[in-house]
Amino acid sequence: MTRTSFTHPLQIATVDTLPGHGRIGVTFCPGKTQAGGMSGAWARDLGIDVQAIADWGACAVVTLIEDHELKALQVEALGQAVQARHMDWLHLPIRDIDVPGAAFEAAWVHVGEGLRDRLRAGFDIVVHCKGGLGRAGTIAARLMAELGIDPREAIERVRAVRPGALETAAQEAHVMAIRPVPERQPDTSAAAIRDRAVGALLGLAIGDAVGTTLEFKGRDTYPRLTDMVGGGPFNLKAGDWTDDTAMALALADSLVECGRLDEQDLLARFSDWWRNGTYSCTGFCFDIGTTTAQALSRWER
């Protein structure tokens, strides 16, 4: 019998990591078509399987199969399917029945840090290979060990939810050699702090200009958006921003001018934005909440 996404819905083995941290899900390749697999034939539906991963709660999907496997399993569109459902797709190929190689380790310097950050922040991730045992189990256990869980315990906990995970002695030895990776601490120099502040202000403006198109819409109820297109409830032009950026610009100007937080100066600038459109991309204040307007009105009196 050929198994499908209907006869055999995607199962995600779930491993809890640390208190307050996110979960790691381990599974086989979503959407795979495989006529002669070791466990039998598969003819799965990519969309249904990826939606199951999204419904499970993943913010990121780590794909460990190689390019030729993507083609052989007929899942070349896996990355697009994942991203279309508002999840990050991270492709880190490992040769079947093997341990990570040099290319994986080079990418892991940055990708691994990002995955650990997600888990520390309470977000869930899914890792998969072809069969969901060797490579996927290895990387799931590795992540746990890097977070500070004893490597042996990490292996046992992965195997408890996914029997047969970590298929070779080499994969087990790979995890046993992993040591905790502490969370990177930010540079506390004045120059670095200023650089992050500038980056945050720029990021706010960009995010605001992209997000205004979707303002007041429910999460994940719209197609994926990757650029500034304008529109939204205020019918803005591409690149225009809303009250979030306007008020941040007022704060930035106040800090530059006063050298510190001066509440009176800041409120005066907020009032100027409200009354005269200063800091607004349109020349007038079009997006101010009732509570903010009432507070400024009281301050003016």
C-alpha cells in the first residue's frame, strides 16, 4: 500500500528542551514521494505536510537532506512552501547516514546561533531529514547539548520520542563531543550601543513601512509580504511610515538636542507632530490613537 498524507498524517516527535525554552520537532521529509523506501512506498502531499508543521507551531524548518534528495523525493518546492506559511526555511545539507561536514559547520556558526536564540526565546523549530532518524535526530540532540543539556541526556530524550534516532556510532559520538554554547553577549562600548540604536531606528522605519500594508489584519491571514508596497488602511505610498516611526523620530531628535531624556521637550515634539504634521511622511498627522491624543491634549493644557 502506498501511504499518503491522508492515510498517514505527518507525525512530529516533540522534544522539550529547557524550562521557558522552545520545543524541537523531529520528523521525516514532508511531502516526499518515494516508491521504494525502506519502510514502504510514499506519495505524500507537500502542502498538507508543511501546513501540519505550521499548525504544530514551528517558526523555522531545518532541512538536512541534500539537493539531489530534494529532487529524488520530488520536494524541490519545499522552501517556498515553508516560507509561504510564514516560517523560516534553513537548508543545511548533511550526507545521508553521516555527520555534519565542513560546509555545515561553516554555516552553523551563524545559523546555529539563530536557532538557539529562537529556542531561548520560547519559539519552536522542526528539523527533518529523509527518514527523520539519523540526521534529524543528530541535529536535534546537538541543539539541546549546545543549550546546556548533557549530551547523553539529549540523545536519550530524542530517542525517547523518536525511537531509532541517531542511527550510527559516528552520529552519537558527534553529539557526545558537543559542549554548551553560551548566549552571545552584546558589545557594551559606547560606539556599539550607538550603532545598535541607529540600526534599531532604521529597522523600525523599514518594518513600519513594510507592515503598514497589513496593519490591523490578523496574523498569517494574508500572503507573504517581502517588500514595501504601500496601501493599507491609510492608503500610503510605498515607503511611507506611520505613527510608530514618527514618534520614534521625535524621540531621536529630542535625545540629540537635549543629550538626555527631557520629557517636556519630547512632549512638545509629539504635540508638534500631532498639530502640524512634523515627522509625518505626509505632512500631517493621520495615525494617532485616541489615548495618545487625549494625553497630549491634557499636557497642552
